[in-house]
Amino acid sequence: TSEDVIGESMFYNCYNLRKMELPATTRRIEGYAFFGCSRLKQIELPETCVTVGEYAIAFCDSLSSLSIPAGLVRIGESAFTYCTSLSTIFSAIEKMSDVVSDDYYFSPFDGISDGCLWHVPAGTKNKYTSLSWWDRSWGVVEDLESSASAIENVFTDQTNCEAWYTLRGMKLDSKPKIPGIYIYKGKKVVVR
């Protein structure tokens, strides 16, 4: 893809698309990119992804789980709307209110499965359940490590504080070449 972008309507209504492995350098998924891919069962948003546009992965009826990376800064209106089988979401975002606008007429998650179970960072359950678009039928479990605690855990052992780490606390061999958000010297660093 050009400039690490999945373009607008790139896979629009590709009915037979079942699995999508995005490049690890993907930064943006633009509007309607996977709209109506009704047989899409698996798509993983890379850690480098910062934007998911409006209706980008909407009406993907076969998608049952989704992982939302911590570095995402914007989820567009109706981005995952009517993914009716979506029953498990792993969201590494600590403050979803900064990522999803309250001005949207439709939330990014309208029409997903009743009883969808959200896995969120420790200490963020109330931040999620108090969102204006939160559906009371959804469950929430605080079983993901927050990026703040990942930083804390990574640096309790001070033997190599100048190493690079992912937001999940995985140590890297060298400075990352893939754009994204990393931990270096105890602080979040954006690599472009």
C-alpha cells in the first residue's frame, strides 16, 4: 500500500475475503476499506495503526474477535458497526474517550453482539462503562496490562533501561525500524 495506508474502499464488499493480514507498517485504515466483507473472520490491527476510518470494518458479519492496539488515536464513526458476530474485543486503549468522539451520531461499535466481552487494561473498567455509547449488555474484564504498568514492570529491573520495548513490555534487539509507539528510557517514543 502507498504510504502504509489501506485506502478508502480498497476491499469494499469483497464477499469472499476471509482473512486479512495487514502489513506490520500499516498506519491508517481509511473509510469503507473493508466495508461489507461479510465472510471476513480475521483481521489484526498492527501496533503501528493510528487511525481506523468511518465504516472501515463495518458490516463484517463473520468477524468474531478484534484486538485494538494501544497506539490507536482515532476510531471513526461506525468503524465496526454491525459486525454482528463480534463477541470478544481486546482493547489496549486506556482512555477510549480520547479515541472515539462524543460528537458521532453512531458509535463505532453499534450493532455488535449483545454480551460482547471487552478485555481492557487494568484500572480502566469504569472509563469504558461510563462512555456515552457503551452498551449495558457488554461485559468488561480488566485483564490487560496497561501501558503505564508495562513501563513500570519493564523498568523495575534497571539492568538495561536503554533498551527498546513494545507497549506490551516485549524487549527488542535494537531500535525499531517499523513506525509506531515504543518505550525507550521509561518514556513512550514515537518512531516514524
